[in-house]
Amino acid sequence: MTTTLGTASAGPGEIDTGRLEVGETRDGSPFGLPVAVVNGAKPGKTLYMQAASDGDELNGVGVVQRVVPRLDPAELSGTILIVGIVNYHAFQVAEHRNPIDDTKMNRAYPGNEGGTSTERIAAATFEAASRADLILDLHQGSTSRMLDEVRVRCGKRHRLHDQCLELAKAFGCGYVLDQKGPDGQLARAAPDEGIPTVDPELGGAVGWDEESIRKGVTGVFNVLRYYNFLEEGEPLETQTRAKGFEQYGAPAGGLVTRTKALGDRVRPGETLFEVTTPFGEPKAEVTADSEGILWRARRLPQVATGEYVCSVGTDIDEY
Ligand SMILES: [Zn+2]
């Protein structure tokens, strides 16, 4: 059966790329999101994958750019639907939020086809995503430094929680953040439609981070093998899960020196970072409140009072 997404149309054993039209730009030109359809020669599940929902999060675009040429539809069971760049307007100017309406895409799902620019793009991509059995929404820690991890956002009491956790484990980055996300996330809205969904958060970078992209490519192929799109599945590896997430801000302005590296274990009372003047004079020292793992940290050393410095994943276990 031929599968279509926007102008991309592929019969069994075929792959096609095209555009999913969602409106017009300010000069009146129609614009469309770049899409791909990989239609396996054999029947199977449907995977939906998207990248750059946040326009400055480019590692997912790197993953799609590397995964698609390695897919052979003749070898594939099932179908893969891909939107390569979701936040079209933000991507053009390398910003996080859609500059047309200054809105974050991943707070607008399931979208509204007659709404704002962001809501229309959310609606168009949600419609495509709703055709799938599994969803990967490729993100990263914006431009902060972050562990490569996968987020389960539906919340522990959601009926699809176990299936989302299983998908996160199948992706297999090593770390999972299992914490209910804010309203409007694709990983919140799609499980409500019965579709297991996760946010792989592929590190953080300005531009592309090759190590995080490599982990993302591996994660996508892990998912394809585990859910039988491809043969030769491997047993799942144990993941380190955090169920809480504590953020730390600067108590004073100045320059931050971190005393822990990403992935380091942290104990209560241990120093996380120090703030000094430009001349190295100590101003403040911040210690951890809870036991956990240093998960995310700002990239630049300079901070104002109250500005974000780092996050610790807490309530850690293995699964
Ligand atoms: Zn994001």
C-alpha cells in the first residue's frame, strides 16, 4: 500500500522525500516542512520521528540526516514517517522559539489547524504522528550541556507509562528522566491518543555535537530492531533512571566554576559550584540538597543573581 506524508509518497519497498505544507511565509510564499516516508517491503508497525521542534536543537536534525541514507526499505518491516525540521521559522534563524509568534513548539501540542503559526505546525505534525504506533521526538538540552538521555513525560499514573518506559529503554542512551512534563508536549499529548512517545534529549550543543548525534543514530536503530522493523534485535540494557529533577540558580552574580562533571554522583551537602568575582575572589558556594546525578549545566560561566546554573537528577534507580 502506498504511504503518503505531504508530497512524499512511497509504495512498499520505496522511500520518498517531500514537503508537508503548513501555510505561507511573510512574503506570501508557501512553505512546507521537509518530510520523508520509508515504506518497508514487509508489513509491520509505523514509527513517527521528528527533529528540531525547538529550532536551535540541531542534533536531532543530524540524526535524521544520518539515519535516512542508512535505511533500506527492502530490508524494512513497517513504515517510518519523518518530519526532519518541525520548527521551520525558528530553524531559519537558529532560535529556540518560533519567531512568528514567540512560542515554544513543544507547549502547543496537539495544536490547532486554524490557530497561531506554532499551533498550525503542531497540528500538522500531530496529525502525522497520530498515524504511528511509536513516536520519537528528538530534542536536546537546548544550548546547555546535558547528558544524553531519554525523557518519559506522560507521568507515572498514565496508562501508557510502562510502554513509554519500554520505548525509552529500547532507545538505550543509558539515562532516562521519568517525570511528567508540562502541558502541550508531544510526549504528553500523543500517549493520550494511545501512542507510546518519548523525547530523546541528545546532549546539548551550539551546532552539532558528533557524540550526541552518534548516540541518537544508535538509539533510532536500537528502536527499529527492538520493535521488529529490522532483524537481529539485541537484549535491552539497564538504564539509569531519575524520577526527580532539581534546578540550581546562582545566589550571586559573577563567574561560575563547577566542581562536578556531567554524570557525576552528587551527595547532599557536596559543593556543586562556586561563584567568584572576575578576580577570583569567592562570593558564594552552592551545595546539593539531595542525592543524585549532575544532569545538566549552563554553557557560559557568567551569571546574574538567580540565573540558572545546573540541574541534578534525583530519586535514582536502575531498570
Ligand atoms: Zn527541546
